[in-house]
Amino acid sequence: MAALALAPLLLALALLLLLRQSAWVAATAGVIAAGLVALLAFPTAWSTLRSSALDYFPLILEVALILLFGMILARLLEASGAMQAISARVETLAPSRPLGVALVVFGIVPFAESVTGFGIGVTIGVPILVHLGCTLRQSALLGLLGLNAVPWGALGPGTTVAAALAGLDVDALGLTTAWINLIPVLVVTATVLLLTRPRLGGLLGTVAAAGLLWGGILGANAVVGMAPAGIIGSLIVIAVMGLVFAVRTRSGGLDASLRGALLPYAVLTLGLLAARAVADALPSTLTHLTASPPVWLAVACAVAALRVDGSHAIALAATRSWVPIGTATAAFMLLGWIMTTTDMSTSIGALLPTGLILLTPWLTTAGSILTGSNTGANSMFTGTLDAAAAAAGVSTMGIVAAGNAAGSLAALAAPPRVVMAVQLADADNPASRRDIAWVQSRALIISAVSTLAIGLWIQVTL
């Protein structure tokens, strides 16, 4: 039975890895296979399916809308010149290359990723790193290392999916993930220091930036909840380092172009925080809906569109780009729901050696590298992690959070993302195979080290 339950996942992985099919093709094939296996070998009461679907399917819609509006916002900000204004400001203020790198890796890339997702932060960070004087390979790898806050990327749909499939409170899962995410942040910090080889001031600044990001995300999870935690944590890094840089260079405040560039981000962040506060104070269906991340992403898009000519065409182009991404994400989520609701994931969990919970983070790591998304990885494997935790008699929260943290960092090693980063580092020439191989190999090593450390940590502590 366990082998049969595993068949839909193996089919999806084979299509992705061996046949090089797109994510939506692999996910759709997995859904069809899972449906057939469930009908034949894992019969489930209609009432159970209906009740679970009513709870879970609105989440699929919410995640799809987060992805859609995130992509539209990224396109609008690029067209308005907001990205260029922010990049120019960083290049002007950074007193040294290592400190500029620290601001990008622990501030700018995590902030952009927390707002929009999809590796958009890499598209902002890599060009800045090139202008700071980093080599092509360094710029590509350092830009990818900025994906160290992916559990909160695009306001955390991947973490939300994991919480829903495991029956956990999403804010509690975000907080537990934040604690464990110290390990990926430490791995990233060590790698940044090896690449930049800074003097004492740069070393201290890099460590401080990493500490501010981790502490800021941890505190934001505890105080205001999971969804905006990545935005708040990365904003703390940007604000503190920006203030220090401005004082050192005696630079003035924000000019008009930079204020305009930051306005959509401010509307999104402050609006979401205010709406969540109202929803907590006056709980109702209406306040819950207005506190939903897609609502404020849509508002931010509307604000950004005011500064762009032809915003309608830009939104349509972003929507067309979103279709395969949204389809794949929804299909992976549906696959996870089928396998969890019909107890197929529980059966797969029995294949893992009882007690060897150090192996569990490798599932989401592999899934994230293949799908390029912690949402896809969590959709595929959260049910299995839940079952493995139950079999080992340990905390489901800890196991799922560990898988979430490990898989999220592993998104930096997804091959399409590596190619994108290398190409961004030299936009005028085709990406070199040697450069891609260099960055890819190191991205895989970084992911493996982080996953190994997380696995050993939970094996000892849980």
C-alpha cells in the first residue's frame, strides 16, 4: 500500500527530473494519479472529503491570488523605475562592498521576496551586487543567498499550506520555523563571509545584519503573526543599516523618486498590519477577508499602477506569466490535499525508518529544488512529515517547521533560479555553462549543509 501511495509523487518527480516537463504538467499528472490511487486503494468517506475541501479549497484560491498580485506588483514596480531608484540608493550609500553585500543579502532581497515571492528578490539583488563590484559568480550566488527568508516569501503561502495540511496554527508554525531558521541564516552568513572576506568592520556588519534579520522575523512572528514577519524583519535590517550608512556619508533623507518607489511597499505593509489588528479586535467574516494578504497586495498594485503608463497591459502580461505558475501551485496543493485527506501520506510515512527524523527535512529539500517552491514542496510532503512525526512520537510542529525551513532555503538551488541569477549577473551575454555549473554546485552544497544541520538538530532536540 505504501508503494502504491508513493506512485503519484514518483510520477511527478520523474516528469520534473527525468523528462524535464514543466511544473504544472508534473503536478497535474500527480493529481490525476493520486485521484486514481485514492479511488482504488484508499477509499475515503464523502463527508470527510467534503468537510476537508470546504476548509482547504479557499486556501488554494488565496495562495493563487497572492502569487498573481505579487507578480503584477513586481512588474509594475520594475516599469515605474522603483527598482532602479532603490538600487541607485544602495550603491550611493554603501560605505564598503562587504557592508553593501550584507544589506542586499539580509535586507533588500529578503524584503522583495517577502512582498512578492517567486525569486523576484534575486532579480533586484544581483544587479546591485554587480554594481558593488562583485564578480559574476559572486553576484549570482550572493543574490541567491538572499533567499534566506523564503518561509515568509510572498506573505508566506508555503508556510500557510504546511499549517493547513498538518492541522497546525499558521502563526505558531511561523514562530517555530523562525527559531529553526537560525540554522539556514548561520549557514548563509558563513558563506557570505567566505565569499566577501571582509575586514573586521565588514565582518561585524555582516553578522549584525544577519542577526537583525533573524531576530526581527522571530519577534514579528511572536508579536504580529506569520504573514508580515518577513517584511518587518527585513525592513529592520534596511532601516538600521540605511541609517548607519546615511550618518556615515552625511546623506540627506528620501528624495521624491525614492519615496514614490517605496510607497506601494508602505501601503502593503502598514495596511496589512492595520487590517490584522482590526480583525483581532473585531473578529468577523468581513474583517478576516480584509486582513487577507491578497487584498493588500491588490491595493499595492493599484498604488503602483498610478505611476505607470500602460499599467493595464503590464497587468495582463503578468497574468499570462502567472498562469503556469498558478496552475502548478494549485495542482501541487491539490495533490497534497488528496494524499493527506485519504491517508496516503500516512502510508508513505511508514516507509521512513522509525526514529530517524533527521531524514525528514531532506524530503522538502528535494521537493523545493525540483519545484523551485516551498509551497510545492510543502504541498507534496507535509502529510508525510506529519505521519513520520506521529510514528516517531515527536512533535509534528517541530518536524513540519524543520522541513519548512530546510526546503525554503533549498529553493535557491532550483536549476531555473540558478540560471536566472547567472544571466542577471551578465545581462548582455548568454549565461555560460561553466558559470551556471559553478553556482549550481555551490548552491546544492549550501542547501545540503543546511538540511543536514537541521536534521541533526531535530534528531537531538525533539
